[in-house]
Amino acid sequence: MPNDHASPSRADAKPAALDTTVIPLGERAWRSILDHVIAVGDEAEATYLEVKSSLDLSSKTGVAKVAKFLLGAANRRPHEAARHLQGYGMLVVGAQRDKALGVPRGVEAHELEDRLRPYLGSQFPAFEFGRIGVDADREVLFIIAQPPREGQPPFPCHKSFQGEDRRDSLEDGAIYVRGTSNTRPARAGEIQALVERARGGGKLPIELEVEALGSVGRVDHVDDMMERLYMAEEERFSKPPQPAKDTSPSALLASSLLGGSKALSAEDRAARLDDWRNEKPAHIAQGREHFLGVVLKGPGIRVVSRDRFVAKPHLTVTFHNCEAFGYLDAEDANLDKVLEPVVRRQSLYGAGLDLSGYRAVPSGYAVDWKNHGDDVEVTLTPESFRPNVPWATDQDDYVILARDPQASSVSATWVLTEDGNDAVTEGALEVPTSEYADAVDLLRAMFFKER
């Protein structure tokens, strides 16, 4: 099929920047890498990427070149490989600067595996195989090496090959490694590092930087304010109802439809008030949660793993002597959710479905939180922490309130575990609190702006 990659790029086009944080599997990632190769040519080559403008994979020389690349990619140190393409290595065949002419179609992965096996041996890790069509007869090939892992032994070459160019030769028993832009025989120190990899002792310890974004809220007299609000509501409702000034039929109908208290008998009013008093503790708790979720700003958490790829981390950050509530936008502020009326006014159109404050959380969301005793536990489960690449949460998941309104900071501790690693990493930090605020002042500012 036709493909724009077969055409030379414009001379004034800017080189395509390569995002080396992606997993290079799937056509979208392959096209991004191909764009980069076309833009910069051989300059794209690195420890994780090799480029061949043309290669006959049916010839012994072509197969030997692929074998050499795969051997070098397999003999990388895991923590170094993880810095780019999440540990994968890639050989691009059929592309060069300004064009991608491809190679003839017809190369099958299983056939290439059979030709490579004499060089790689039976225990060599599997590789991925991809292709992007250039036209009806040609395609660009992508040969993708798996990320190296701790515990793997060095992978030696199992068969010699003498090429016309000595750089293409392979020696039975030799160990090849990836240099900056080529594959070459390993030096003594590199072989020793691979021996340590096999022992599982070459894995760097996890060095994590955990930082709070924003601050923990500091609000005084919240419970007093809630009690006073509910006392005022009970006092208001307990007063004898005042006759309406407008006694026209339309006004009486509107009062009835809106659930005004005038339509209630004395017995009904007493029953409503008793029910409301019985539910008062639950209403206060819900109102307090809504109030704090609206008036407080949400904090976030920023994580950086120094020089180390962390696979499927499970990080729990505990904010001590704090409590947490769901974050709410200012637009969600509703006084009736802070102070539950004894009798709610009903809309002319019915109660309807109240979606304010509802936040859809996608499956597998990386942030979870809960109150645990006197503390708040925030659990983070991203796919990975990449070396020296900051990872941060949004600041609209939850809000945190310091239980001591006089505290200028709160203590937090964290515990990290990694998938497939028995080691536990721990740390601590101090999180600043926000400026001291009185609950009544926040109530006025949020719910009585126009009064």
C-alpha cells in the first residue's frame, strides 16, 4: 500500500523528536520511530536503536547482522536499558535519512527465528516482529528485543560467521554488547556486570523522591459551625409558620408544589422535626464532608525514581493525624448539602437525578485513598516509574484536613513495593499546611458570596 514514508522529507522539516518513554509495540509507536529515523538517519542509532537502510534477511550476512544486534540487546544491564523504550531494543530495517524504501515483502517471523537459532541458541529470549508497508512490494521491518531482566545469564554467540566486512563477523562463544551506536565484543568489566546480573545482585536499590504538591488544609471550628447551623435550622422550623402575604390561588398552588411548610399540619411538622433530629448526626457528617470538599484545595503527589526503572509499583503515602474527603469543584457548592433542611423544597419538575459532585473514576485508576484511624492513606499504582522522569497525580482526587488546626505541617511516611521484587523501600516527608482559616469565614466566602 502507498505510504508517505517512501518520499523524501522536505529540507526545511524539523527533525522528529523521539519519545523514548513509550513501549515500542504497535504500529503507532513504530511509525513514530520511523519518522525519527527518516528525520535524522544514522544519528538515530543508540544503545536501544539500530538502523539498516537495506538488509537481505534471506542471506547469511543479513541473518548474522540481526543475530549480532539481538545478542547485544540481550546483554544489556536492566537498569540502564530501562531508561529508554522501557527496556526494549529495536532494529529498523529499510529506512534511512529522508526516505524509507523498505525491503522486499515476504519475510516471516518464524522463518527468521529458524535462521537465527544456530547463532542465538535454544535458551535465547523471544523477540517481537513488526512491519509497515511502503508499497505493494516493499515494507519496513522492526525487530524488537525484549527488555533484559535481573537473573538472566550472559547470552553468548553459538556459531561463528566470517563476513566480508570483519565488523559483521561473529565468533562462537563470544559475548556481544551494545555500544553507543554499534554492537561489539564485551570487555572484562562488562562481562563481570553480566555475571552479577545472573546472580541477581546487579539490580540497583530503589531511590525514590516523594513530594507533596500543594498543602494540607488547616481549618478551625468546623464542628462548632455545623452545630450552630443545625441549631439555627431547628429554631427556624420550630417557629409558628407565618401566613403568606399573597393568598391568591396561584401563590397557594406554587407554595404547595414547592413543598412549603405552610401546607403541613402541626402533627406533620412535629413528625418531620423528629425524623430530622434522628438523622441529624448523619446529616452533619455528610454536610461537613461536602463543606470541606468544596472549600479545600486538593493536594497531589509527585514521584521521581532516580536512575532506576520501577515495574508496577505499589506506593502508599500515609498522612498522619489527618482526614480526607472527596474533592469537589466550586461549582458543586450547595448549601442544602451542608445544612440539610427539615423540609426540602421540591422543584416544579421533580427531584431529578443529582449528579453534582459525582466523579467518574476509570477502571484501573492509579490513585486510591481512604481514612484509616487518625491517618489518611493514599495508594498509587501506576504502570511504572521511569528513571528520572517525574510522575505526578492530579490535584482533584481528594482533599486532606489536618486534625490539629494549629499545625504548620504534618508528617507523612511512604512505603514502596515493586512487582517481582521482595525488597521494601520506605521514606518520610513533612507536608506544609495551608494558611489558617476559620470555618465560618470559609462558609461565608463560598456560599454567601452575593449576600
